[in-house]
Amino acid sequence: MAKPLGAMKNLPLGKATTAKITKGLTTGGKLICADNTGAKELEIIAVRGYKGIRNRMPKAGIGDLVIITVKKGKPEIRHQVLPAVIVRQRMPYTRYDGSKIKFEDNAAVIVTEEGLPKGTEIKGAVAREAADKWNKIGSLSGIVI
């Protein structure tokens, strides 16, 4: 039986799980690159760890590791297939305390296979769920919401 939202308020801080992260991005979705690697626009081609249903498109939300391809950016990074972590999404999602959060755009940070960011700084805000789950992304970001 599911607990009501009021009973979930006593969870310790720093937990990477949230109540209901709505998966707002499917494969083929366009993202803005939020770091300084030279990429401008990204496209999702796969979602790591997605166990879905037949004929259903894989979906991803905040903090998920996705495989992307670079559509716009510097010539040396274009058309590469890289892993990335989603840090912002337009679709609203619910936190444990019952508040709903949504951002102005969909954005991701390009990472290595180990989960370390390739860039040295992150532009714009980063969701708290992504910063908790990926510690290095949280430390590089200027604003954590």
C-alpha cells in the first residue's frame, strides 16, 4: 500500500529518489547542452536501464542516464554518440513534499562512461534530484533548485 505524501516528509536529505518523477522525454527528443563541451543541441537515442514494454518508446526524466547524439555544435564533437544526464525538463514532476517543479527547457550534461562530466562548468539551474544522484554534476553547477 502506498504511503500518503505527508508520511514521506521525514526522509533524510540527500536521497536520490523522489516521489514521482514524471518521465517527460522520449527517444528522439531534443535537448540543450548545459555544459561547455562545445555541443549545442542533443538528441536522445536510447535510455540506459530502461525496461519497457513492447512497442513503447523509452522515456527518461530528471537524473536519468541517456545516450545522445550531438546535432549542433563544434565540428569535432558533432555526430558523436555520447552518454548524458538529464538536468532539466519542461514537464512538471512532484517532489516528496508535494511541490511541483518544472523548468523552461529540456537540458542535459554530457558525461563519461563513469558518470563524470566532460565539461568544466554547467550553465543554468540543475534539479536537486540530478545533483543528489550525480555528485560531481551538483558540485559543478552554480544553481541547484
